[in-house]
Amino acid sequence: MSALPAEEPTNPFRTQQGGGPRTVTQLRAALTAASAADREEFEAQLGELDLDDPEEYAALVRAWRHRLVMRTRPEILAAVAASTDPAAPRFTSEEILGADGHQEAGR
């Protein structure tokens, strides 16, 4: 009897393998829906790519897929909103990590 591999929990703050737009056309459409300014910036950067450097192309696509996640995931938008809430509790790095710089067990 073999054990099934454990499913890794998804992290809403990271792009997931195989998630999001899968083609440049899909990425363009998603960027247009999220932000016309982002779409224009993506197009400008895409237009400047060296066609002989596939890694440069891949890096651009990764960066813009990540940016799309940051602009559209409800969990991220809620975290950003909470971070700007003047009534939200504030913690110093010492309070979070402890005096020795290591994370406290209770946090």
C-alpha cells in the first residue's frame, strides 16, 4: 500500500505553479481588467525584450503574473487595507521576533 503525497497548502500571497493566465493573450486580458496602466506598462516592457533571450521573456511574464496576483487576490487586498488602517494594532520587530531576533513561540 502506497501513501498518497501530501497536498501542499496554497499560499495566497504567491503565484501558484500552473495558476493564473497561461498565455500572453490571457495575461493581456487579465491586466486590462485589473489596470489599464499596468497593461500599458506590460506592453512597453514586452516591446523592449531581446527576442534572442528566452529567460528575459520568462522573467517578464513571471513578474507580471505575480503583479497581477498582488493586484487581484482578495487576501492580499485585505492585508494591504488592514496595513493602512490607523486603528490596526502595531508591533515592533522586537515584539514579533523577540529581543534575540528569533520568532517567539506564541506568535
